[in-house]
Amino acid sequence: DTAVSQTPKYLVTQMGNDKSIKCEQNLGHDTMYWYKQDSKKFLKIMFSYNNKELIINETVPNRFSPKSPDKAHLNLHINSLELGDSAVYFCASSQGASGGAREQFFGPGTRLTVL
Amino acid sequence: QKEVEQDPGPLSVPEGAIVSLNCTYSNSAFQYFMWYRQYSRKGPELLMYTYSSGNKEDGRFTAQVDKSSKYISLFIRDSQPSDSATYLCAMNVGYGNKLVFGAGTILRVKS
């Protein structure tokens, strides 16, 4: 199946732990994104990479560090998890940098719960 | 004030009704306007996009943009239970710029 995939789908962890979420797309796109969707369904961009280069970096705590080993992968590492980090994290991809009429294809999401 | 405002609903309608979903925005530089649909426990998927002002129709869906009022709408004709989802408006200034989403409106179509 051609798609954007994320692992894990669910992540439950304790405050203070470090965790990673992985994302892969096989659509041949050159741009990938991380979004955070809070409990009120508000979807907000965190990062965007184009050809492995960081091009969008919103006001996100330094505890969040994206890494793009190649165009098809964008991982998100979170240090010292806090209660407020509980949310659904979506990975997305597009052909070409963000903006305009370019469609973004979203993964199924990773539901992170911090206890 | 958020850049994009959207009533979260939920909006409940009977099957066959015409549905109107709306967003207002504050940034007059927005030029590209999109509607994404998100089913429960899934990622959003693009429904329609419109550039600048005007209407666009695709099957049962019509998107309208009124830049003078900073107001966009999505109309769904002959709504079906399968249309039950959260509808997110999204917009951006242009290429190379981030997509800004509304909070999403939950739509429930009852058979």
C-alpha cells in the first residue's frame, strides 16, 4: 500500500521518559511534516523537512527533536515527557515544500498518553 | 485570537440535508483555502481546495471563499451517514508557507 505510516500507533508512558515516534512514506514525496492535534482536535504544525532540510520550525520546546535520515523518513524524539505532551501526533508528506495548493497526505496518527 | 476560527459543533443533521460548514480568518494574506475531512481515529484527508475568491464544486461538495469578508464555507448536498466526520478548514499564504488549520467541526448525519 502506498501511504504514510507511523509507529507506534499508541504510546503510553510516564512523565520524564524519553520516547520516539517513527514515520515513513512511500509516496516518493520530498517534504515531510509533524503535526500535533490536541484534545480539542486543533491541528498545529511543529516541523517540516524538505529533502532532509528543516524548513519549518514552529515554537516547539527543545525537548522535541525531529530527525530525517532520508527523504522517506522523519522521526520525532521527545525528551523528558510532560503531561501536556499528551496528544495525537500526525506525520504528513507532500511533493514540494509546504503551501499553495499542495495536498498533504497524513499518516494514521500516534496517540501519546503521558501519565 | 486564533488566525482561523471554526465552530467545533457538533452539528447534527438528518440524512439528505444540506450542510453548511464555515470558517473565518484574520490574515488577509491567505490565498489558498482547503477543506480536510477526518474520520474518527484517522488522519485528515484533503477534500477540496480553492485559490483566492470564488466557488468550486465537486460532486455533492461546494467550497466558497469570500476574501472581502474573510469567510470560507463548505456545503454538502444530500448528506449521507458516511459524511459523518470532523471537517477542518486550512489555509496558507502561498508556496513555502505553513498550512494553518481551524479547530474542526464535528458533523453527524443521522439516517
